[in-house]
Amino acid sequence: MSGNGKHAADGSQGALTGIRVLDMSIFQNGPFAGVMLGDMGADVIKIEHPKEGDPARNVRLVAGTDGDDFKIYFETMNRNKRGMTLDLKHPQGQEVFHTLVQQADVVLQNWRLGVAQRLGADYDSLRKVNPRIIRAANTGFGALGPDADMPVFDQIGQARSGFTHVMADPDGTPSAVGTVGFADQMGAIIVAYSVTMALLARERFGMGQNIETSQLGAMMFLMQSGIHQSFMGNFQPRRLPRSKITNPLSTTYRGADGKWLSMGGVQGDRFWPELAKLLAIEELVEDPRYNSMEARAAHSEELVRIMDGSFKEKPRDVWVGLLRKAGIVVGPVQEFAELWTDPQCVANGYLAELEHPTRGTLREVGVPVTLGATPGRPRHVAPEFGQHTEEVLLEHGYTWEQIAALREAGAI
């Protein structure tokens, strides 16, 4: 169903209900954009090669708890989608693809430059089939420049954008954020953002368009505040141990139970007397070493050591309650497992449950935005390999005999 129909805005429809997306992308920075569009109601069809499939199907970040072949990574990047197989290297496969494009709204790709042209899936080819099509291509470093055709993985995007440098250890040793796919995920968010903007432009002005974005550009966009400080003010990130932070009221402390909290006492002079009272170190309030922001900065290491001793007297969550009551901005440093019972996560719908045919109930991250009239939600788990091939082709007018012939020819 193409996205030209009218739908009720009473909460029964997602904001993108009626939009059809052909997701040709692999791994993460394209597929998760499809997840986001699917959360908002789009019909996302994941298209994989009949033999090779998405390499993400073979990524095992954590072994299944019961020894099965369940892939958490693939599930995360492909919920809400229907799945079909199609060989675009096969002439009949290209014909089928162009038939799908005629009724589609968006095509997602994250191939290296030149691949789309060879497969008849570049924007110029697509718009000849459907002038209203929106094609979103996400590369590693952008469509132009000397490294435009270079491959990329998450840690490379982190490194080249400056993120790895910012996150380096205090001694300057680079340190990437692993397993969570930080740069890939940010790239996907920018793709989904750009697609919704293009859909709005098509609604207003009547035309489709080509979208080019990249993991490098997305990461730079994420960090633009720091980058601008570097460009305009010769600022360089300061990598300090927590004990040498310039404001001891804005760092982390460990409670008696071994759990950490993060305190944001930006207005240090305002909150210092109350904090000192809570920590039972009132005698330090007027001590010339600690009685001002400047003084505390000059003696931060020794003050952090004193405060460490006080924080060890009570559990983390007790301290969080006391500090909040005193008006000090504070929050727990949580492990992922703690998010599931975090009352804020629960109350705001940031958590979701989906039923999997073999794994039972899956706990997943929900949708981080609430649209009052057209809310999004995770709708179903990732598809099995080629699960909906026949279903999709039947919707596009193919008969069972034609489908059998395509399968015999190796096109699907």
C-alpha cells in the first residue's frame, strides 16, 4: 500500500501507516532505520539475497542461554519487518524488484558506492520506475571525496569522527565504545530522520528524491557542540580521572553497596553547604581550600577523596534520595539490567515486550517518543529468512505459478 491514503489519527494508526519501505540494507546503520520507521507503522519489507542473506544473521554477540541459534543482534536490527528473498543480480530478480518499487515509497540502502548502479537499484533507475520514490543511501564517509567508496564498521566511524579521541582514557589511550554499535546506531537515526523529512517534502511538493548521508556525518552531527568549541575556541577535550575533575560536585561516587551515582552540582557554590552537611563534613564549608568553586578546583583530588569516604557510609539509592531532596541534580549509574525495573523507563514506555515463536517473551527497548494521536510501538519480531516472500509477491500481482517459476530460476 502506497503512502497516499488517508488514515484516522485516533491512535489506531501509526504516523507512517500506509508507507511501504523496501529495506535492502545490511548489518545495522541501514536496518535499524527500518526498525524506527516500522515502529511508526510503516510496512517495511526486508529484502535479502536468496543464498547469502544479511550477514547480520551470522553475528552472535551473546550466545543463546539455552544453546539455540537465536541471534540477538539480527532481532534487534529487524523487528517490525516482513522478510523476502530476491536476487538482484538475476535479470528476473531485477524485474521483480522494479515491480515492488512501483508500489513502494522508500528504498533503504547502505551498500558501497557503485553496487546500486550494477544492480539497477540506484536512484536514477528507481525514479524511472516510480518518480515519487525516496531512496536513502547511507555510506561510511559520504558520497563524495577520496574515501567515498571505502568500507566502514562501527569502530571506524567512532574513530574518524573524533568520538574515540573524546572517549580516550586519561592517559590518551583511544577507547572505543564496543558492542552497542554507537556510530552505526547514530547513522541509522539520521537515515530515519532524513526519510521522514523527504516524505513530508513529497506530501507538500509532490516529488521523490535521493538522500545521501553517512556514518561520519551522523557522528559529527552528534558531537557538534564539542566540535564547534574546537573550531571556534581552540578547545580540546579534557580527559581527567574522576578524582581530578575541576568540580568535585560534578563527578561520580560509589555508595556502600558498591553502586555508583553521578552528581551534577554545576552550581557548586549554591549546593556546597547542603552537600557538606549531608556528608557530615560541615567543617569544610568555610575552609579556604574548599569555600569556592575556584578553591575546590585547585584542591579537587583531596576533596574527592574526603567525599569518597562519606559516600561509602550509605547505599547508592539512599544517597540519590537524600541528594534529590536537597535539590542537587543526581542520578544512578545503571547497568543495562537495571533499566528494566527503572520506574521512569516503565512509566514512559521506553520498554517493550514482543512474543517470539520459539523464544517466548522478548524484552526490548520501546519507542522513545510519544505521538499523542499516532503513537509508535514495536509490533512484531524480526522475520525468518525469506518468511514473507510469497506473501509479498502475491500482494504485487504474482500468481503461484509465477512464484514457482521465479524460485526455479533462482531469482527468489
